[in-house]
Amino acid sequence: MEAAEELFAEKSFAGTSVRDVAKKAGVNLAMISYYFGSKEKLMESIFKYRGQHITLQLENMLQNKEMSALEKVYSLIDNYIERIMKQQCFHKIMAREQMAHLKGTTTKLIHELKRTNQELVQRLIAEGQRKREFKKNVDVPLMMATLIGTTSHLVTTQHYYRKLNNLESLSDEEFKKHIKKKLSNHLKSLFKAVLMYE
């Protein structure tokens, strides 16, 4: 699945053959057919695997009784940034699939993932509202679009950000730390303003 994810991100789903995946993964072509059935089923497996992990993370955070609602929102932001930084191939595929807006199983999986995660974040915001930590009228879909859009844009265009802000002298590791911290602080400030009473 990791080999397929890299190739789908680099060459696109249509531009990648099962033979390409087998070669990159160092496995027999027949093994892919045996375990997945087809290239489409392999793509579905990647989405299911990544999606289950994201949902499980959100559910565990919701059940945490020791964190305030704002701390949970901050954790959501940091987890999302970390995930996109670590899984850039998957997020490239996700963006491409959403822009193509094709009809099929992958599109249904994306819709289910987004709906489930939005419902979980809605529950998190409702918890903060019940405790009177958060304002009543919060547009959760727009909040999620801000988190996803801002993070995705910065991560996918980081080479421009690096050059425009004279950060080329930083090592890759230093730059990654810098961008994560800046993005985290920026999104937390925005979300605090949107959620909290002044």
C-alpha cells in the first residue's frame, strides 16, 4: 500500500500500473491481485486504512475527560498538521481525487470520511458549548475548511514559502519544525478567536 500511495501521488492513479506498484514494492504481480483484486481495490484499501486511523484518533480525543474543549481543538490542529506533514503522498492523492470529483467508490469513501470527521468535530464543539467555553454560533464546516485548506496549501507549496520568506538556509528538518510551529500558532489563534467569548 505504501508503494502504491507513493506512485499514485507521483504519477496519478491513472498513470500508475499494477506492474509499477509490484516493482516498487518488490513483490510478485500476482500477490497484488490475490490480496487486493484490482488497482481500484488497492486504492480503496489505502483510503480505508488512512481514514480509520484519523477517525480513531478523533474518537479517542473526544473521550478524553482530562482535556478542556479548547485543548482538544488545539490537539486536533497539531494532529492534523503532523499527519499532513508525514503523509504528504496520501494528501496529494486525496486532493487530486476531490478535484477530479469522479463518481465511484473512492469518492464515496472520501465523502464518508469527511462526514464522519465533521460529525466528530461537531460533537467536540458542542461539548465546549455545553460547558460554556465556546460561542453558540460556530460554523464547523467552515472551521474544518480553514484547517484543511490552510494546512494543505502551506504544505503543498512549502518550497515557495521557503523561498519567499528567505528560509533557504534552514536544513529540511529545521524548516519542517519552523513551518509546523508557525502553522500551529496561526491556526490556534484563529480558532480561539472563532470559538471563545471575548
